[in-house]
Amino acid sequence: MRRLRLTERADWRTQAEACGFVHHSPHGQPYWDESLYYAFSLRQIEDDIEAASIELHAMAMDMVDRIIGREDLLQSLAIPASHRDWIATSWRQHDPSLYGRLDLAYDGSGPVKLYELNYDTPTSLFEAAWFQWGWLEDQRSARCLPASADQFNSLHEALIARFGAMRASLAQPLYFTALAGWPEDQATVGYLRDCAIQAGLDTRAIDLQQIGQTRDGRCTDLEDGIIRSLFKLYPLEDMIRDRYGQDLPRSGLQLIEPPWKAVLSNKGLLPLLWQHYPGHPLLLEARFDDGRHAVPAGWVRKPLHSREGANIEIHAGDGRQWQSSGPYTGPWIIQRHHPVPDFDGGRPVLGSWMIGDQPCGLGIREDDQPITGNLARFVPHAIID
């Protein structure tokens, strides 16, 4: 695994805006950064990243089956009692899942380490699936990369195939929603809707704030039509707290991601994984934390629900500390500190994308700071042997 410099394509911004990638430079700061890339060997991809992703995903899915029906474990994940039966029913009736992302630490040698699972509302998918593949093709054509250069990336084809496999179990039209005014979320939803259309699904788009509700708790569109299936790029824990949250179990609404993902999108899964697989080489030791005591040196405190690196406390073993702000509060976990590897000042976190139950691609977010935050850059990758 190497961090290498490369000449940018002269027209990449024009290409990005033409395909809806309008959030490539928020506030004038680079989000997409192709002035460099990460080079992997095929062995690193297949043996260290892909194989580990399969194993971690299987472990996580096994934990869902163990947690569902255990009131004490659902309580430890702060899942409201009012929605536990709904979540359990979703699991037992095999409600289909589209995608998820494993966030991993890796320095090119040894096993990866799991930081967390983003299995409910992962973003940066369009960048990983589509735009970085275009970068690879252009750089090969320009002979800036060898003609044999490849990429861990079958995401686009896998998404279309997965939507096709889900088609028979989804009421159509399938609605796609996210909060208006968030370009990254809108780009992700627009891309996924396009994949669904290519798979033959009838689709609609609706802003989250425009979804209505009938007196008996069903969701409606702008023409008062009943919404029966919905892809929502919006955290399930927030939906549960919203105005229609208490009615979700009786709404008849089929969600993507399904309600059982509440177990996997919760950082409380990390200590439960460690309890069941103690000492596993792909895991970091983790415990539940009541937030009443100082974080010990060598540990990181995280809320059960937080995104984009918000409200994280790092207490390194050498006494250094870092803390990020944000809107999230406890309950918390603490996780053994495993610094993001440092490549000449760039700290990459690897996002291994699961489509259904298969690892299908890699996206890399790089930050200059120990906490990977909202402004972390997306850096492309290539397989070069």
C-alpha cells in the first residue's frame, strides 16, 4: 500500500459537475482529491481487505441473530422498547438489505482493524462506485497509470444486480428520499435511484420533509398516494424520534435500509462483537461506557449514534488528546485506540463496501487529523502489481 502523487485531469471538475457530483469542493476546499492515489497489490486487496470484509460481515450478521429477542442487549443499544418488535419482525421475515460500509484501519501489512460499521446511511458511494472508476479509465488512457492497473470496484454492476434481486420483494414504485439542501445526500440518492431504474424498478423521488401521513399512520406523497416502499438516506434512530416515528411499526412501510439495520448501525455492536469474539485479530477491544468517568489513556470514546467523526474523544497512550464537536450525546462506548495509519501526513480510513452480503469495492477517506471528520478528502485507489 503506497500513497503516490499523480497529475490531476485538467477537466475533472467539469466531468464531476456534468454527472451531478457538485459537492466535489465544498467551501472551496477539496473533497475529491486526485492529486494523489493509493496503490495496492492484488494480494493486499484479496487477502487483507476483501477476505476480512467477508469475515467481519458474517460476524456482524451472526450478532444480529443473537441480539434480536434479547431485551437486555436491545436495551444496551438504546433501541426504544416501542420499536423492538418491529425491528425483530423485520429480521425474522428477511427484509432485504441493499448496502453497507465497513470502516477499516490498514497500513498495507497485517490484518485490518474494524473501526465501525456504517450499515444504515453510508455516503460517498457515488464517488467510490462511479467517479473513481472514471478517474482510473482516464489515467490509464493518458498512460499516467499502467494499462494493467485495476481497481477494487464492481459496485455499479453489483448495485444494479442487487436492486434486480430485490425487485420482486418491493412494492412499487420505490420512493427515494433524503433531506433537501444536502448535496452529498442528494447525489447519493440520485445515483442509487438511477441504479434502481437500470434494474427495471419503477421509482419516485420525494424530499423527506414532503412526506405526509394519514390518520392511520401510513406515509403519503405529494398527491396523497400511499408510500409502500422507501429508500431513505436518513438515520433510522432519527426517524423513530420524528413526528411519524411512533407510527412506523403500523405504517406498512417497507424501508431500505430495513429496520433490523438498527442493530448494525449502532456502535454498541462493537463491544458486543468483542464479547462474543474476544481477541479476534480483526476487532478492537470495546466496552460500554456510562460517560461518568474520564476516558483512560489508550482508549477512544464514541456515542452509540454519531456520524462523520462527530463527538469523538481520543485519549492516546502517550497522553495526547483530541476531541471533535457535534450534536450527539450518550450512551457511549469506549474502544481501544488504534491510530489511523500515517502516510506522509495523510491518514486514510478504508471504506469496504458491502452490496448485499458481498464486498464489492473500496473508497478511501483521508484526513490530516487523527479524527476522520466531515471534511475528510476522498482519494482514489488503484491495484498495481
